[in-house]
Amino acid sequence: MSLSDHAPDQQKKSLVSARQLAIMAIFIALSAVGSLIKIPSPLGSIGLDSAPGYFAALAFGGWIGFIVIAVGHLLSAAIVGFPLTLPVHIAVALGMGICAVVFRWLGRRGGPVWLIVAVVVAAILNSFALGLIVLPIGGWGMYVASVPSLLIAAVVNLVIAAIAYYAVRNSKLLN
């Protein structure tokens, strides 16, 4: 097969389109800005970095939201010097990505009731379940001390994302 056998417009499909890549870049940048707004906690890396990831998961797909929220958390943790160590923050980032996928799965089932259910479930996962990652580092004391701020941050981020999505859910921006 020679080079002349391939037409320039018949390139192979990539896993991520240019549109998806641009969306991820924009929302990762918004996560970086949100990561500068911190919520006081013993962990230090809790901020408004996950709202863009949750919104991206609802609006553009679970995997896009997964990537945005994971990178957003890593940016937020990097700003404060990875207080729980890099491997722990990578585990947290992956867990937050899973929370974003669950948020999308529940939030897109239909209607505002499912969106509220998605906020509640994702907030519980993001605070109580994901907070368990600190047990090997700080024990139950650190877990109990960090859960309230994790829960507040999760609820604030999820409510911002849910309201923003609900406001633009029928617009041409999401098609």
C-alpha cells in the first residue's frame, strides 16, 4: 500500500475527537481556577476544583468528566504540595473520577429528582467512602476530622454542577 492509496480526508478515527479534547482542556482550566478556592480542612487540598468535572460528566460524558475531575484534583493537590503524598492523591483522583461517572449515570436518568439523587449519592461517595483512603495515613481520627469538610466541599461542587447543567441541559451548547 503506497501513500497515494490514502486520501487525506480518510484518516483513522482517534479515541478522542478534537471537540472532546477542547472541552476537556477548557474544563480542566476551570478546575485549575476552582482549585485556588480552598475549603478549610485538615487535608489542605479540598477546593472547588471538582464542579467543572461533575458538570463535564453530566453534559459531555462520564469519561470526559472522569478525566477533568481527576486532573482537577491533582492540580488542587499540587498547589498545596500533595499533603497526602502523590500515590494517595492519584488514588483519590481515580476515586473522584468514579464519583463523576456515577453522578452522570444517575443524573442523566431523567428529571430533576434523579439529579438530586445523583447529588446525594455522589456526595456520600466523595466524602464518606472516598475519605476512607486517609485511614492508613492518619487513622480514624483523621477520617472523622476530614469527612465534614469533604462533605461540604462535595455538596457545594455537586450543587454548582447540577444547577449549571440543569440551566443549559436543553441548549445547543451540549449537542
